[in-house]
Amino acid sequence: MVETMIDFMLGPFTAISDFYFEYQIIFNTLIVGFALYKIIFNKKKNKDESVS
């Protein structure tokens, strides 16, 4: 169902959605990993600033 909606919205750009669906595990892993990295290191940075 989601794939049908994306195909309808993208129209002639369906190659983009095909590429994403083929490699979505890699993309989603990178995005979640980057978000976790930012959360962990921002907490550490804020903790270091509050100590000084």
C-alpha cells in the first residue's frame, strides 16, 4: 500500500523509490545510527559543560 502511494506521488521519479526500497536497510541503519550518535554525544557534551 505504501509503495503504491509513493509511486503515485513521485510519478516519473519511481527510480528513486525503487533505489530506496532496495537499500532501505542500509539507509535506515545509517539514519538511526547518526541519531543515536548525536543523542549520546550531546548528552556527554552537556554534562561536561555543567561540571565546569
